[in-house]
Amino acid sequence: MTDEDQRVLAGVLRFVRDAAVSGSTLPGEVELAERIGCTRKQVRDVLASLEQQGVVLRRQGAATEVDPVATRMSVRFEDQLEYSVLLRQLGYESSVEVLEISDVLVPKESAGLLMVEPGRPAARIVKRWRADGAVAMLAFSTMPLPFPRDDVDLGDSIYTAAKRVWGEAVAWEVATPSAEVLSEADAVLFEHPVGTPVLTLDIVGIGLSGRRLFHARELHDPKTVSYSMMRTIRPPQVFSTARYQF
């Protein structure tokens, strides 16, 4: 996909996001093309692709509708994606900043999750992601180190860093969602007022060997990305009172 194709896709997706939130239909192809600054054919091609994905529904002579359930399915808890890639898929202009890479000792709250002794040498990695210039997510990661940090570059993605340090890829992530309000320290980095509610993900990255490769605490702006999960409905079990005495 060329930069121009990505720009047009991002422009259409912005209207799709707004329509999904408001419950409205999309503007016509001519209006979309004018507002995005592209040709009508470019808009039509993007809408055709989104229709194949089930995100939009087009009928001749009717306004294009957005399926809010399909838009939610694009961001799933069980999908492992670089956050910058996820933001771009939603039509945002994304960027990431490395705020800190420092030598630390594994804190007690991470040691149990990582199954290592507290006080073991580790790296602390703090990153900040932006969507259209606004802070969308902060990540505070702790990665135990088998050798001095100077020997490896940890500025890339946490998945690349883990593979460089441990020689194996992250195969699974155990992500526990919760919510909290921004503390004073976090609010400064998030560029939001103290007390702003945020989605939190407590994540443990696990390699194929079973080794715990990193522990991360992520703070997400729920207005930027809304995560969904899909559950399989199993046939109901028959409840029997035969073994109970009343």
C-alpha cells in the first residue's frame, strides 16, 4: 500500500469511527472525496475493501451504513499487534516515543509474575504512543536481563527486544484488563488531568519455552481505542438434581 493509499484509507476510517459512535451513516462518495482530498474512485475502492470486511454496508440508492460490531472486532484482546500498527489500522496517524530505558532491579510486584527472584538485574522501558498527536497509551515494561543492557538495543518494540535479549520470540501474552484513574506522575506523561479514567492492561509476555520474558503495565485512553473480545457460546449443560438431597 502506497503512502497515498494509506492516507485515503485513514481518512475514510475517521468517518467510519465517527459514524460508529454516533450511529449515523457515512457521507456520500463525492463529499468524502472532497473532505479527504482525493478522487471519488479512491474512496470507492476503500469502501469496497471495507465492505468485504463487513465494516460497511452499501446498497444502491441508500446511504452507506457502518456496522459498529464489525468495527469493534478490529481491535481484539486476543490479537497480538504492535500498537502503532493497530492505530494505523483504525485510521490514526501514529507515533511512538521512548521516554526511558534504564537499569533497575526487578521489583517485588513483578518478580512473582516473572517467576524470578526480586532484585534481579532488569531493564525498565517506558514508551508513549500518540494517535493524531494526542497521547493514546503509555507502557511501563520490566524485562529481566541475562547480561548487561549495554550489549543490546532495547529501543525497538518489546517483542523485538525480548527476542534480542532471550533469543526466543514472545509466543503468548497474558493480559489482565482493569481500570484506574491517572495519578499525578502518570498524568504528566499522559498529558491528561489527574483523575482521568484509563483502561489498564497488566501483561506478561511468555516465550515458547515457557520463560516469562517481560511484565508490562499499559495505560490506554479508552476514547481512542476500545477493545473487544469474542466468546464462543457452548450448548447449555443439563442440570440434574439427582445427586442433591433437599
